[in-house]
Amino acid sequence: MVRKNEEIAKLSRDKANERAKIPSLNSKIFSAQTTISHTKSSSTIQSKQREIEYAQKSIADIDKKIADIDKNIANKQREYNDEEKKFRREEERLNKKHDQDEKNRIRENKRQLMSINQSLQQQNFFQQHISAEIKMLKSIPERITVLFFATSPKDQNKLRLDEEFRTIQEMIRKSEYRDSISFESRWAVRPLDILQAINELNPDVIHFSGHGAKSSEILLENSDGNTKLITKEAMTQTIISASDKIHLLFFNACFSYEQAQSVTKHVDAAIGMTNSISDRGACAFAAQFYSSLGFGLSLKKAFDQAKGVLMLESPSEENIPVLYIKEGLDPSNMFIVVPKNFGLNINKKKS
């Protein structure tokens, strides 16, 4: 556009220069005509007529040149207009691109800000989660007490509870962190014995081994050594009134799953049986469970390993043991045994 303007300006100057020549030529014509009118000399007249003809021809040439210049100016003006249209279109395109770039920049800033906020929220969630799990792990003592309650009323089929106790004790003794577990027992348990033993030992884990009824009661002994039925409501009330330190209850008795499910409203975890289970299966499952805990494994891993051993010993009873967890807790991150200098291994949850 600048170049076209310069070209139009030059043509306009050329046109003005050509026009500037016409007054002088008209003056010559007028002077020659005046001389002719005042002379009778034929030679003078002829000379002045030639001057007039020459001047008129020059004016005609100038007019033609001016017409050509006007034509060129018109062409240049059209070219200028075309360039101006291109310029306006390009300007509009660039303005649109700038607006779109600005919108994209604002959108990207918002996206990055949202991503930062999400990262901060996620980091805060992880921090809270880890802090809660560290707090939970720190609340677990370096040395825990497992209280083994054994009862087999004389009016019921005799169970080999001594074999179960001996096997569990042996597996704990073979575990890596055996010094972190104190394994205590009470035998021929009556209802009043439960509170007495809990008050004496303040255990972290309570293990009931014996008979269970299909109606979900646990079978203890009365003063005569015969069956005394204990409902899940009575068991739950007894446990919650006795201690707030208990992390796990293990009901190694037939049909005890409702007992286990009930107490998890007040304790972290419980294990129960959905059906009758053989002495052999119950013993193998319990022994491996405590062995895995003794190696510092999580509650879930210990339970899974115990089920694996049960599958080897008694495949038909694989699905009888059930692990119940208090709402909001993750068994993969729950450790019953945390010995001294044992590194805390807390897996972050994915959002």
C-alpha cells in the first residue's frame, strides 16, 4: 500500500509538471497571434503561425500525456484498493487469530490452574491418608498380646484345641518377629472369665477357639462344664466394655461369621466362619494366619496366605473363613505386628 501511494504521488507530480507547461505555451500562442494582428509582413506572419502550430502541438502532446498519467493513476488507485482489501482481510484474520490465541491462553491458564488445584487436593488427600495410617500404625504397640480363649463343653464333641494352641504357638515361634508377640491362653472359658482375662492382659488380639451354633451363638462353658450360649449382642457388649485397645477378634468356631460381623462396628477387624469347619482346617488356617502376622505382613496378606494353606489342607473349606473390616479401613494397610525398627510401608491409594 505504501509503494502504491508513492507511485500515485509520483504520477500526480508528473501530471502537475506537465500542466505547468501549458500556460507558457498558451502565452506563446497569444503573443504570436498578437504579432500577426499587428504586422503585414508575410514572413513574420508565417513564422508566428509556425510558432502557434508548434505550441498547439505541444499542448496536444501534453494533454495526451496527462490523459495517460490519469489512466495510470486510476490503475494504481485500483491496485491500491486491492492491496487495501488484502490488508484489511489480513488484519481481520490476525485480529481473529489474536482473539483466539487469547482465548486459548485463558483456557490453558484455567486448565493449568485446575490441574494445580487437583494436584494440591490429591496431595492433601495423600498426606491426610498417610498421616492417618501412620497414626494408626504408631498406635499399634511394638509388642502385642494375643489372648487365646479355648472352650470345648463336655456335652459337645471334643475338639483338639490343645493341638491348635500348640501349632499356633510353634508357628509364632518360627516367625521373624516372634519377640513382638506374647501368646497367652485361657482354657475351659466361662462368660465371667472373658472380662477377667481381658482386664488382666489388656490384649491387642482375642482368639476364640471352640464350638459355634448355627444360630450364631458362641459356645462357652457353665459352672458344670456344659454348654453356655453367648449371643453376638452379649459378646459385642462384653468386648467394647472391656477394652478400646483390641484391634482384631478371631472367632475360630463354626457359624461365627455373624459374631465377627457384629463386632467390627467397634473394633478394626474380625474373622469368622460361615459354616462348620474341621479341626484340621481350623488349626492350619489359624496357625498360618498368626505366622504371617509374625513376619510383619498386613492383615489382608496374612488372611490370604492363611486361606492358601487352608486350600492345601482342606480344599472344600476354602471359602469358610471370612475377614470383616471396620468401615473406612483398608486391610492392605493394616498391620497388627509392627516390631521395633520395622520400616512403615504404606501404599498410596490411587485417586
